[in-house]
Amino acid sequence: MGYALDFGWLNGAVGMIASGAAMTIFLIAVTSVIGTILSIFGAAARRSRHPILQKAVATYVELIRNTPFLVQLFFIFFGLPKLGIRLDPVVAAMLAMTLNMAAYTTEIVGAGLDAVPKGQKEAAAALGLQPWLVFVKIILPQALKVIFPALTSQIVIMMLESAVVSQIAVRELTYEADMLQARTFRAFETYFIVTLVYLGMSIGLRRLLFAAGRRTIAGGLA
């Protein structure tokens, strides 16, 4: 017996899909901003003169990068309550995603910092600029220019990995797709549509980040 495609249910499902996509976008927006900021501090800390700080950041990065994201998520959502720390599913998802992304982007940002010639820092210091101003206006914009493609890819990857948070009942796109599939019994059509939505969001996010990155880098170098 052949399988007959049926998309008639889609009209009544647009709201659920849009709601799930909006939650996914919200999660990655918060995660990207906080995770990138933390990674800048993390990369700077790994290059500081304080061995304890260097070791602490290195341990955090290795721990996160060598354990599954799903385990990290479950530890935060199911494990922390045993210690009396109970988090809302959305908060737990944002925390897990941010910690995961910050670990990966710390290495990416660090590679960018290492790529900036030391002469740039020395020349700026010779002009009497404060160290923090040298970092913000001279070093960081050049580092971001080098690592921006990799940083953009990491953000897109994190958005796709956000599908995992459906396991703790966060109503993002994959969660809504599971609910629709259970309601309509049209698994092929449901996940086909959701695949297209994820594809569209990935392309749109990548273009948005590249446009924002060009403006940010230009402003930092100005």
C-alpha cells in the first residue's frame, strides 16, 4: 500500500510551529550574546598571568567539550534539584546552552586573539592607551574579524542543538513538532516541514550574523 502525502493539517498547525520557532530564536539570541561575552572573558583569562585562573578556565573548557550536551542539560535540570536548586525548564535550557557555547567559543576567540600580531598591542601601548582600551579598540576587533566565520558557524550549530532541550519540555520547535506528530500521525510531513523551517532559520541567522559582524568590526576599528 502506497503512502499518500497529506498536508491538510498544516493550516491549523502554523501557530504551533511559529511559537516553537520563536522560542528557538529566543534561546539562541540569549545564548549567543551571553555565551560570546563569557567566551571573551574566558579567552582573556586563559592568557592572563594568573595560573589559577588559567587552570580554572582550561578545566571548564575541557569538561564541557568532552561531555555530551544532553548530559549537561540533564545534570542542570534533573541533577541540581537534588542540591536544592530548581530551575524553570527555559532557564535550565538557557544555562546549559550558554555554558556549552561559551566553552567552544572560548577556544575560537582565543585563536583570534593569538592571531593578532603582538606589534599591534605594543604600538598601541606606546601611544599611551590604557590596556583595556587597547584590548577593546585594537585587539578584539581584529580578533573578531579573523574568527567571525567560525563564531557564526558555532552559533548556528548551537541553534540546531537547541532541539535537545525538548527533552525537558521546553516548547521550542522540535517539541512542537513532536506534539503535532503525535496529534496528526503524519510523521513524514511534520518533520519535513520542520526541517525546512530549521533550514530557513539557519540561513537567515547566518546572514544576519554576517551583516551584524561587519558593522561591529567596522565600528570597533573606527
